[in-house]
Amino acid sequence: MKKLSLESRKNSTPLIIPVFVMNSGCPHRCVYCNQKITAGNFPPEITKEFLDAEVHSYLSWKKDKQRNVEIAFYGGSFTGMDFAYQEKLLSWAYSFIQKGLVHSIRISTRPDCISEDNISVLKNFNVTTIEIGAQSFIDDVLQSAQRGHDAAAIVRSMTILKDHGFRTGLHLMAGLPKDSKEGFIYSLDKTVELRPDTVRINPVIVFRGTTLAEDFRKGNYKPLELDETVELCRLAWQKLSAAGIRVIRIGLQTTPEMEKDGAVLAGPLHPALGTLVLSSVFYDHTMKLLEKVSPEAKELHFNLSEPDISNFRGLNNMNISAIKKLYPRTKIIVRSIEGQKRGAISVSADSMGSFTVEIPGWGR
């Protein structure tokens, strides 16, 4: 089968089939990590039978026949695993590419496990996207989290991957021990400099059975509050999106293990964190727009693209409620307008005319 080029796939969002290799290749455990809780029910070692069943399960309910499909090896440090195990997993996944059922493979790994030596094997099996667990660009924060690498390793790995034409992703964490708002913003600025294709942002959650859980119990670690988390993630989304970098995930996907009593000790775990953040983005820009509108306006007419209405309103209409507090005697009307640009918010009030603000990077 002819391999698909990155150019032919760059404008489509693939169906990702996640396979977690459960800490395989990790030289040690980071202070926040408990993959038995975060990844769900995956075996300690992936067999061909298990991989085949996972892939066929996802393919069986795939409705969009034109949508590209990727098998993604998450959860461990793929390029840090035993080489024979890497080759087995890649060859089993590649067999679906040869059959025309899957288009490519993506992996996640540590920055210090990327070198010129393991690049050619990944290319041979059509690995096109490599996500790097960066977490932070501050060495003290990385050391406190027991990552086992420094910020320079992140830069080196990204340079190698870009030089070899891979699509790249970075994982960042908000609320790490010894980090701060200023430190997180510094990490965002360094991320913008490296220009990954995508970024995932996860706030730190305190899980049972981790080093961080012990620090939390002793009072040596305080996780972010939910409102702090939304604020930091909003800043991250705005900074990265304005730079042309897609934020593809905010917050952990909830697993049944997370919902069990005692699994989560503390932290800003929320089933709709991404929605809260995107609604916050809209609210932030709406407030800038309303600086031009008198609080005595009789009516406010907001015009948006239909797909943007829910984010504009916010979860449970929280944004509308906040606007009503600022304009208690004003009638608020929200309408979808055909042809309205995604990320554009327009407001008209009485005889003041219309004002518009656009959210940079929205809809990428």
C-alpha cells in the first residue's frame, strides 16, 4: 500500500485508536503518575491478539469512510522500550496499513529517548507523529517531578524530529510541584519557540499510590483550584492558538478507574474541563467587546457562527449569566448568522452600531 504523505492528511482529524503500553520504557515513575487509574483496563504487555481486537473494535463503528485512522501507542516511553518489543508492536500495527485499514502510526515517548539511531525504524513502519512528554521547561520543576531529564533534552528531541519530517506534539502540565503561573507561561513561550504541531495540556491530579499523594497528605503539595486551572489553560490556549499551534486536548479523559472511591485524592478533575476553558476564551473576548457598550443598553444582540453558540453561552449558560449581572436591565439576544466566521463575535446595542472581535487561531 502506498503511504499517505503528511501533506495529504494535515487538514483532517484522524480517528485515533489508543493502545496504552503502561509505563513500558519508562526508567522510573514520575511523582504524579498512576497509569492503572489514568489509562484504564490495558494489560501490562500488549499481545497481537489484544491489538487486533482493539483496532477492529474501533474500525467497526467508524462511520466516516474517508476519515484517516491512526494507531497510537500511548502511556509509556515507546522508544525507550526493548527494541524487539517496539518492532513487534510496530509490525502488528503496520499490517493494518498494508491492508488499507489504517493510514499511519503515532507514538508518545520521553525527550531523552529520541536519537538519530531510532528514527529510521520508526519511518520504516510509517510512524508519522511523535508526541513528547515535556511537562515543563524549567529544570527545577522537572527535577521535582522526577522526570529524569532537563529542558535541553526537550529542545534536542524536537530538533531531531523536525529535521526528519515528523509531525510533533508536546505534552505540558499545569500545577506541577515548584511551578508557578509565571513558570507555566515561560514553558508556553518555549513551546511556541519550538513550534510543535499540537499540544496537550493536563492539570496535575493527585492520584492514589503516587509520590505526590504522600506529599499531599503531608501538606507539602497543594494542587490547583478549578478556577486557577481554567485561567492557566485559557492563557495556554490563547497563546498557542495565536501562534498557529493546535491544542488537541485539555485535561485527562475520565476512566472508570478514576471514578472509584479513593482513586483521586485532590486536584481539578472535571469531566468538561475543555469546555470550561473554551467557554472562558469566548467570555474573555466578549468582555473586551463589551468595553465599547454602555451598561444602560436596552438590548444586546450577539451574532455568532452556529458551531460557536454553545462555547459562547458556556457550560449551563454560565457566560450568559455573567453578562446579565453586568447588564441586569438589558435584554440579551444570541443568534447564529449564516456566513459568520468561526471565532468571530459581533455585538450590536440600540443605535450604537455593530462591533466585532475575532479569536485568533479559532477553528484551526
